[in-house]
Amino acid sequence: MNSIAEHIADFLKQYPPFDNLTFQELSDISSSIRVLNLEKRKTLFQINDVLHDSFYVVASGQINLSVIADAEETLLNKCSVGDVFGLRPFFAKNNYMMTAKAREESIIYAIPIATFRPFVANNPNVLDFLLQSFASNTGNPSDKENTRGKLISDNVYYSEQESGMQYIQSLSYNTIPLKASKTSIVQEIAQEMTNNLSNNIIICENEYPIGIVTHSDMCTKIATGRFPLNSTIDKIMVYPVVTVVENVSLAEAQLLMLKYNVTHLCVTQDGTDKSSVKGVISQHDLIAAQASNPGVLIKEIKRSQSSKDLKLIRDRLTDIIQKSIHKNIPISYINNIASEINLAIIKRAVELSILDLGSPPARFAWLSIGSQGRKEQLLLTDQDSILIFEDVTADKYRDVKDYFLKLGRRTTSILEKVGYQPCPNGQMGSNMLWCKSLTDWTKQYNFWINTPGENSNNISSIFFDYEIAFGEQKIEEAIENVIFNNIKNNTLFFDFLGNDALKNNSPLTFFKNFNIEEQGINKDKFDIKTKALMPLIDGARLLILSHNIKGINNTYLRFKQLAITDSKNSEIYLNCADAFSILSKFRTLEGLKNDNSGQFINLKELSKVDKENLKNAFTPMRELEELIKSKFQLTQFS
């Protein structure tokens, strides 16, 4: 081994995943490595460049990874000594999605993928490192604080939840694959593939897959003359076929293709080659799935120029939600993903409105309230929002408010075209009641908190579930301070809020039957929102505020936090969290099935098991009710 290769091997063994390889293996790899010297600001690859045949390790200097968002270059990551980047060729066939540029004079090791691939396939620790890093988009997956080299994903993600989504994101694939016996003639198979516009066919014996033939096999083995057209298909098939279960995720499929160096996976009933064929996953299916990755959707939202563009993206989110639920991904996780995309759509709607109206005359904040404020809006339900602008002088107030009312009307109009219906109670930033200055909003919250029930109504409680979608974070923080300063030791407020949380009718009758609607268009249906979800939502809000806990607006997470804060009642809270997840799933499935809000469940369409599961989810509500009555000694508004 030459001295340069030995020096490279010594360097690599210090950093993951190379520290999982023997020195001899590193020496074999190092002999194929190219050493690149990059001058300051020199580009190694950029967005849309064709993929290289190598990935890279920083030997010295620093490499910046960036993307273009909103016509501006955004820095995603800085790669320092020992960091691995440029791994996209391992996972996809489409072009680079980011730019790699030297921040300073740098030395880079280019490792040929063809050389390194066998070591990935044969070393479980290396593969595990890639798998976990790809799923979590962190540095060293076993230690997020570790600075000793990290792997940088070449997929563009916008949050840790989004990157994790790829590890559980399901795939759409061909569920009616072509099949043939091993004694079939190559010429006949080629004709069948052509007639069906298919680039692959599964070879079976007794209905079980034993191999696969692809367009590539036809080109390399038949078109070249290596085998005659009258050969039997088993002479050119690739075997054994790589099999997977039906609900394999995008990341799992990518890494299996990487591990076995194949372009197709055979889907079988139990994931082995000893069960019947259910479909075929191709590399094209993986690329198509990446187009529905949450990070990609957010990137497209930022580039959208109309409500039509935003609606198309929101429709794709509905598809993600539906597939995720059917794959039994936790509803809390789906909420996180959907919330980020909904938030990005709202933000873009505000931005498009500003582009039409011109620059705002004052700083402001657009806050989502209600279900989106709690990060629970999986369906296209009503839009709820408030608009808060900074205080201005009296002579400017009218003009400033007029501008923001116009902004509110344009934004809500765009969101309505996307599919979010206007709130029937008018709780939107386009309503002059809910578009006002910070001082006016301070007075409003002071009134709600200190004089509850006086000239008030039941809608005020959802204004305590909010999330900033656009604008000045400090304005949201000012409202938060107003709320928490006023509720401290405010027994009158909690007495009112407690009774408000218990106002809804029980979900079950005295005889343990569903408390269904008795009249109207939803006669004989069950109102899961009002009679099951709202008691949990209201109870979680009441209790989290009473414990003075800031920054947690999601109902599921509120119960989880309460289990920690009030440990003696932790079992009640955890049961409520589980119940909320179950009920949310029932509602979401109903909404997706009927393309509506899912508020009213058609019990006739539920199986006996589903009805029992639904009833069981009501059990923690009675314990929560008793806990609230005991804790707040409810009397004044009872």
C-alpha cells in the first residue's frame, strides 16, 4: 500500500462509519480514493447537477451545504473535518438537491460508491449508521452531541419530524405485477413486457417468487447476444429476488436497494420468498414518493404563486395523512407533519396577500387558533385566526387597521380556495372584532380572564390555543405574558373555564348506548367532536393553564406533560392522551372517507369491534371530569 493511501486509511478510521471497518478494508478503499483540493468558494456540486460516482469526506477546511429558497441561498449545514456528505447517489437517482461549496481552502476525499458499496452491504454497523442517519438526519445517530464526524443527508428537510417521516412514509407501487414461470421463453416474455409497458417481470414457482427479469437484463443479456431469444427465462433472471412486506417504508426500501445493489423489490404477503407476490417496487416508485415528502412539499409551498398551487399541495398532504393512518403511524406524529405543512400554507397565503397589497404599515402577527393552534388540523376543517398589529399613534390607527383588515380578507379568501372553509362564527383575522392592535388584544384577554361569563360567550376558550403562523414572534410572546400574568391565582377564571370544560353532554346514555343526534341531517349519527374530543381538549387546556405551563398547545402533548408535572394523577392523564389519539383517528378516518370534517360518525358503518373500541376510549373522560371537579371545587358557574 502506498503512503498516501495509508495516510487516508489512518484518517478515516477516526470517524464513523469508517471506524466500523478493519484497517485492511480501509486500506482497500483508500487505494481508490481521489484527493480533491478546493479553493475558497469553489463549488463541488450544485442543485440539479447530475449525481457523481463518489461521496465525500472533509479532510481539512469546511464545506457549506445550501439550497435556494425564496430566491435566496439558505445555509443548511457546515461540514467540518471528518464529516461525510454527498451521499445522495446511494439513495436516489435524481439530481443533487443542494449545493456544496468550499467556505475556505479545503481538501476533500472522494470515495467511489462502487468501491464502498460492498462494505455497506456486508457490514451491519455501517448500514445501521446510514439507516439511522438517513431517518433522523442527525450527525452521529447514537450521539447527537458527538462532534467526531457526522453524516450529512442530501435530502432537503425542514425539521426533524419531516426527516423522520421518510423512515415511515409508505409507498405506492405496482400491485398487479407481471408474473411468469421459469420455463417461459425469453422472446415471449419480452413481448409481454412490451405489450404491458412494463420494465420488469417476476419469475415464480408454485406462486412463490424465485427471481426477477428487468429491462436492464434484457439489454445486457439478450440484446448483446449472450443468450438466444429462445432461451428459457430462468437463464437470465436475477435470483434470489429481494422481498419485502407490503407496508415497507420509503427509507427502508431505499436502503434495501442499496444493500443488495438492486433496482426492484418484490412485495410478498409475509415479506419472504415463501409467500405469494403482492407487487413490485421500482426505483421510479421511490423517486415519486420523495415528491410527497413533507420537506419537498414545504419547499414547493414557498415557491407557490397562487391559491391553485397551494390547493394541489394540500391535496397531496391529504394523501400522506391517509396512507400514514392506514399504516398505523401514531396520530400524534401525523399531527406534527400536517401542522408544519398547514402552517407553511397559511404563511404563504399571508405572503401572497402582502405581495398584492404592498408592505404592511406596522409590524404584526397572524396567529392560528383552535385546531391548527393546537396542531391538530388533519382535515380541511374551518380556518380560525386572529391578527395582532403593533400599537400606532391615534392618527394612524384607522388606516393601519384598514390595511390589516384587507390583508385578513385576502388571506382568508386564499385559504378558502385552498379548501379551509371560513369559520361559521367569524373567528378570523378578516373580522374587525379579531383584527386589532396589541393594546386592544391585551384588553380583550384581560376582559376574558378577569370577568369570565360577563357579556362573554363560550367561544373565548379557543383563543387560548394559538400558534404564530406569520409575523413578529415578540407579539405572540406579549400575548402569552398577558395570559399567564392574569391567570395566576385567578380562581374566578378557572371556575368558569372548569365549568365550561364540563358543559358537553356525556358520549353515552344511562344505558351505555351512544348518545346520538335525535334530529336534523345528522340524525342517528354520533357527534365525536362535541361529545368526545372537546371534553378532552377543554380539560387539557384548563389543567395546563392551571399549572402555569407555557408553550404546549397540543392536547396529546398537554396530557403527556401533565403526567410528568402532576405525577400522582399520571395514569389518568396518560389514559386521556391515548383516548384522544384513538378518538382523533376515528374522526380523521370518517372525514377522509366522506370528504368532510368527520364530526359526525355513522355508527352503522362501524364494526362491532370498532364500536367497542370507541366506547372504551370514553372511559378516561369520567375520571378526568371527577379530577377537574375536585381540583377546582366548581361552584360559581355550576
